[in-house]
Amino acid sequence: MAKAKIDFKALGQVILNYFKEKGEKVGLGVCLAIMLLFGGLGLWGSISAPSPIKNAEDMKKLADDKSQAFKRAEPGENDNPGPENSSTKLAALDKLDPTAYRGRQMFSESEFIDVKRRPPAILTVDDAKVSLARVAVRSLMFTKDGKSLTVIKGGGATTPMAGGVAGVPAGGGNTATAQQKAQAIRLFAAKKNALKATPEGNKYADRLIAYARTIEFSNRKMVEPLTVTVEEFEKMKGSHRPAEQALPLRMAIVNASFPYKAQMEEFRNKLKLGSFSEVLNDATASPEDPNVGVNAFRFLGMNVERRKKTADGKWEDWKPLDIRGNYLPYATSTGFGFEPEDASIADFIVNGLMMPKLRTFDPEHYPKVDDAELSLAKIKSQVDESARKDKEKLKQSKPRTKQDTFDVFSPAPVATGATGEGPGMAPPAFNPTGTVGAGGFVPGAPAMMMPGLAQGQDVEPPAHNLVRFIDVDIQPGESYEYRVQIRMGNPNYKRTKDVASPSYADGAELVSEWSKVPIILSLPEEQSCYLVDQRKEDEKTFKGLGSEDSKRQVPMQIHKWFLNTGAATQNLSVGDWTVAERVSVFRGEFVGRQVIAKIPLWIYFFEGFGLLPPKTAKGVKTGDGILVDFSPDRKDRPDFLLVDFEGPEYTHERVKSVGPDAKQVISKVEDRDRMIEAYIINPLGQLEVHNIVSDRENAYRKSMLEAYRIRVKKAEDFMRGGGPGGTTPFGS
């Protein structure tokens, strides 16, 4: 029987047709089978897997076995070093001298003590307070080239000048002879361009003369001014005295505390000295002359940087501030005469860290010591402690009678009187240790015993001392921030044999880090306004403007600090506050305006503060005073703007019920003499609400007005021939 032949083509077609019809079911079945297979394997693996607890126990046992093996391990043959050859020889080590690493207290042999000097770290200020001062500086009247000056006939033999020599701290109360004045003037003449750096220069004198020299004052005779060269003034031998003028000035005064004792301890430790006395007696070569010795512990001043706040409230980058360059023209213009320092802080003033305050016509314009130097807690606590000790010394130094001093067991005579150690005694003078020989400065010569110290006794320096610098380049309405570096002389300068490293003897100066304490000053505007009717306050004594349109105007008062005033041809120097006592302002109007006001001015040819008489315009008197502009001096700063006000007459509607039907009737009612409120936009763009009650009772406004009226009264008395309207430091 023949074998059946398989038709593979037909079979393939059958299978293909089957998958076309049943392919989806076949695929689904295959996927389901695979899923069941892997699911079963996973389930079986989870069931048959070992326990996690058992795995942890096995791993711990393995780790313990390895740890024990490490503990029992010993080096074997393979761990021994191989044969020594040139490539495996150990390098030879230099022997170190152990003396530099031994504590001083453990060894008494001097050869084992490290006596090499190292550079001390310079500390910086740890607290600061910045104050604002507006003053009129007492300036000598030099010509623009600095070669000539104005003098007045007649002069005293001596004149009180605080700190009359450059570099001497103020507060000494020393007197200056005519020769010393001439030396100061020569110093100014040598810096003939100094005043060119000042904002106002020397332009007041000639303009004031042109305006007021021909004016006649009752019982007041004009002095005889004369312009002479410096050489001619020296030849006058005291027959003439320098004339003065007012030089207005704004200044930021920064007072800070410095850790003085900690700085001395740093010097003592790094210079390997045994006491504070040795620190003060230690010396090094002068940077100017290597053959001259100077104190090793000395301050050289400060580096100061300043930044200003922009209009958007951000700070600019730090920029160096030329403290000396800005201040020097004003110091030279005063003949280097400065205000004396308050006695309470005299013990905490150190040369090199305190800028003196310039001579002014009114020292009261400087911040009070309680609000400036003594506002620093570290200085205040020391001053209080010093005052307590001074009281104890005063008790001990009082003279005693024989009855008080008689001792029945020792009847020997006892000296009576003061002990000589009362408060205010000058500290002992310290002498640098060193001599000048053929080879230059030789440090380390025996020190002289300091006066007042017994053998082995040491000085006790104050924990903190005062630091002060003055910035004379500031503008109203601005905010400034300062930071400072303290500069000290390098105590190791040129002492190459005494230092641990030759590089320590290089450089004549050491500088601290920049201070971290915030030192910020925001200058207020030099103009303020108040809602007050001065006519009602003074009642019948008021002589100014007394009427206005009460519905459209409101009476106000303006206070302003004037750098100078008068017409452009006058430009008269003021440097003080002036008050426009009563002005009438419309809604929507700027408050500042030109007003006739009395301004006391220093008139050098009368040597006093006087008032310039009013001028007339077309035969009509302009009033008692001169025309003064109370608008802002800075044209980039807006003035106060009166937006609106309410009162003194108020109108409101009153509703009444009338008749049996309670019919409502509306009537208008006017109230008079009610409280006035004003809405003012200040120069910063802020809205201020003033009311006449609070402004009238404002204590600051009242004190400023009173002080202004006192100055005016003194000037009026002076112009009538009364007492001096001002004093001069040259004996007039």
C-alpha cells in the first residue's frame, strides 16, 4: 500500500488560517502560562528563602571570626624586610633642637628659653558710636595763595590755644606766644594751597567787607584791619593779632573703644617681654632715621574706608577715605588750635588714635561727652571706676592735724599734707630702651626706672582707650557706613638679630583687620517745618507776618541750618540754625521760600556777632533783617510740600427731626478755632501728618527757637554797643 504523501503547503495554509482566527487567544494563553510559571517560582523562592534573623547571625559570626583573626595575627616570613641595598636605605633625618618646644615654666636654664621676637597681631576697635556735628570753625583769614593774612592792630602777649602745635593732642590748655602764633602761620603759608580744598575757601572776607564796611553802628568802632605777609607779621612782634572769620563745616565724629590692655598683652607675649613696663620701654629703629630709636609700642593712626547708600537702599563699594587730606586744610586754617578734651576722658586718650576737634565759635555745637565718648559702655565703666578711685585718693590726700597723726606707741613726728597722688596726675614718662651708637640704633640697652614705680612693680594699663576720627566730607540727606584699620609701628623693625625669622624685621608698619562693628550715620535734612502759629504763641509781642487767608493758607514755622546766606554777591558765612518764625503756605505749595530774617554773623572788623541792617528797595524798608532763602541748599533734594490741611474752620451737616411726622431737616454748621491738621510730603517722599497741638508743644522746636532768639538778642545788644557778641582766642 502506497505511503500517503503530506502536503506541507496545504498544512502550512491550515496553520496560518488557524493563527489568523485564533492568534489572539493563543498569545493570551502563552502569556498567562509564562506569568503562572514566574509567579510560582517567586512564591517558591520566598517560601524556601532563609530567615533574615539567621542571615544577620551568620554575618555577625563571620565578622567576629575575622576580628579575632586580626587580633591573633603575627608577622610571618613573608613580612620580614628584604636584603638591604642602596635603593632601600632609609633617608637620614636632621636632628631637631627641642628647646623651641619646651615650656618656659618647666626649665629655668636661660639657654633653653625661646627669646626670639615674633610679630604681634594688631587688634581693632570693638565698639563705636558716630555723631553728627555742625559747627562754625574759627578760621584765620589767609589770602588764596596762603602767603598773606589779615591782621588787626593791637594784640595780647599770650592767647589760649588748645593743642597749638601740630601733632600735640588737644586738651593740654597750653598758651601760645606771638612767636608760636607766627610759627603756626608759617606752617600754613608753607601749605599755601591748603584752603583750596575746602568747600567754601576764604571768599567770605572780601564780600563781607564790600557789603558792610561802610555801615555805621551805634557806639561800635571798627578795628583797623591790615593785610600783611607772613614775614611782615613776624616783624610786628605782637603789635597786631590775626583776624578771624567763620568757616561753616559739617562733620561726622566717630568715637570707638580699642582693647588697649589686650594689645599690650599681645606685644608682651610675642616680643618675649616680662611686663607691661618693658613693653612701654621697648624700642626699635625709626623708619625715618635708623640711628634714632622710637617706642616699639606706638600707634600710627588709622586707615578708614567709607561707603554710601544709594537711592534704592543698596550700599556702594567700599572706598578709601582721605581722613588726613580732608581735615588738614581746616586744621591749618585755625593755626592748629583745637578744642580742649573733657577732663573725664583724659586718661583714655592715646597719641596716634585721637583726632582733635577744631576750634569753633561755640563748642556747645559739638556732641556732649555723655552722648559721644561716654556712650561707649567700655569707656563709661572705666570712667566711673576712675572717678570712684579718685574720691578715695582725695580722702587719703586731705591734710591731717597732729591729733590725727599722733601715735602713742610711735610719737615720732609725722609729715602732714597731701600725698601728691591725687586725681589728674600725669602718668609716668616712659623712655625707649636703646642707644644710638656708631653702627646705628642698638636695642636692648638697660632701661631707665620709670618714675613712680618701685623695683619689680608693673604698670596697670586701662582695659580700653578711646579712638576718634572725623569725616568733614559729608552731605545732608545721605547715609554713610565706615570701617577702620588700626596702624601700629612694627616693634621688630630692623632688629634682625632678635627675631625668629628675618622677615619679621621687614616693614615699618603693622595693620589690623577691618573693624566688624557697624558704624553707620544717616544725616537728616537741614531743614524742618512745623505747623504752629507763632503770633498766637507770642500774643502781642510778635512782630512778624501776622495775617493770611485762613481758608487757603496755614501758618507754619521753618528751621534751617545755613552754611552761608545772603545774595550771590554777599555769600555770607553762617554755620548755625536760623528760624523763619511765621510763614503762610498755600495748599499744593512748597514750604521753603525767601523770608526776611535776623541772622547773627561774625563781623571780623567789629570782632563780634552782629546783625546786618536791612536794605531798602525803592525807598520801602524790607523789614528788620536780611533776605534769607529757606529752601533746600541741595537742588537735587525736594522741598517740603503742603498737600492739604483742615481747619481752623470746619463745616459739617447737622440732621434734625422736626414735627409730628419726624421730618428730617439738614442744616450746615460752622465750627471755628478747631484744631488744624496738615498733610506734608517730606524730602524723602513720605507723608507726614502734623497737628497744631503736637507741633506747638514740640520740645525740640521750642528749644531751637529759644536758642535762636538768645543769639539774636546778644547780637542786637552787641550792635548797640553792649557786651561782646562773641569772643576771639587772640585776647580781644
